[in-house]
Amino acid sequence: MTTSSKPRVVKCPTCRTDVEWVPENKWRPFCSDRCRLIDLGAWATDQYRVAGETPLDNDADPLNRPH
């Protein structure tokens, strides 16, 4: 007797719809291409940020001085 397992269900990060985590879902973890593009746009417009120090400007970088 074989036991079939149900696919994992996750929430779409954009709209919070339940999404099955299966290879056939080419947009996973998103529910659609639209939600994937909304998320990409949020990263592109700095709505999301990774915590950390702000990088130095090239002029303020002590290793970037003219010789």
C-alpha cells in the first residue's frame, strides 16, 4: 500500500493566497506572474531592503583615492 503525500501549501508573499509548492507551479512561491512582478517591482524601487550598513560613496572610500 503506497501513501500519497499532499503537496506543501504556502502563502503567496504578495497576496497571501494559498499556493501548492509543486514543480508545475512555475511562479512558486507566488500564485501568479502578476504577484511575482509586483514583488520584483517592490525590490526595484527599494520598498524592501536588506538590513546592513550603507555602503560608502566612491569619494568617501579611503581605498579609492587618486595616487
